Amino acid sequence: MTTLYIQSTFEDPPEPVCQAGKDGRLTVIRQEDLSSSDFQRARGIITHNQLDQNAFMKLKDALEAFLDRGGRWFFNGHIVRPLLDGLKTYQPMEAPSFRDFAQTRLAEHPIFHGIEISHLETNKGVGGFYGRGANPLPAGAIAVTGLRQGTVPVDWIWPRPAGGRVFSHAGNDLGQFGIDQGLPPLLHGRIIEWASGGDCL
């Protein structure tokens, strides 16, 4: 069993992901090479915000079966297609101001353990990259991080009733934040660990 990082762009994955591939902690697979059989050998899946959701919809049954078996999916980006039953499309904030991008921690999660929340709010002093809206919570999901005084759940975890878990980050790839503090390798490592079955929630 392996954790799959599904690469949807021509550029190489981030360096921490490439290193994890070399270390055997995950398998990088290009999206155009992905088939339903790959889900059968996976324990975790990580997709980034350039995922071709039209193409991914063709594998919906395999994705559902993967999760039903207890798999984990870390999703970066905006949901624009019904990739799973129970998911709804991305809702942007209306007319956000800079202070709306301030984050509120709504629940503890191992990925964020010990990380100062303010270190994720900007990159090089610019706000809004972390998220500008939310993928609506499915029934039973737990909001982890909120924007606009906690009212916009940009990060959530969904323990699916049928099995498996989904972590949704409704913005640019979570692993690229905290650049000034050197956090990307730590974040990528924790995302990979979580998708691979480490740490509950």
C-alpha cells in the first residue's frame, strides 16, 4: 500500500514531495496516468489545487470505494465538481477585506500542532492566498480553520459515515505557506503523514 500524490501540472511537485517520493513515503503519479486500479493499492491520496476535476470525475466510483475501505484524501483547492456524494461547490467570500483573511483556529488538528496561526495568514506580507472562501461542510464535517472571524471554514475534516476521511483546504496548496518561517517542509511532511494514516482526526 502507498500514498499517492496526484500531479496535475507539467511542473515538478514541490521539493518536499519529490524527496518523500525518493524516500518511499509516497508515490507521485501524473493525473493522466491515473486509473481505478491505482486506488486499490493506495492508503492515502493527496491532490493539489490544479487537479483536473472534470477528468477526476471519471474515477468517482473508484474514489468512493477507496474511501469506503478507510482511505484518506487530502484535497487542496476549490470544489467545482461533485467529486463525492455529499460535497458542494466552493463559495467565495463576498467583498473580502484584509482583516477577513485573519484565521481563527476552530478545532485542533495534528497538521497544525505547534504552528503559530498568524504564520499562515500571509506569504511575504501578502494576504488572501491561504483562502478567500470555503468548500461548504458536508454533514458531519468538523471545521478546523475559519476566515472572517471564524465564519468561513477554509479547512475542515470529514469522517465519512461510509468510511474514510477527507481533509479539505479551500485555497492554494496548504504546504506552500509559512515560507518566511521555513514551514513548507514541515507542512508537506505532516500532510503526507496524515494521508498515510498517521495521527487520528
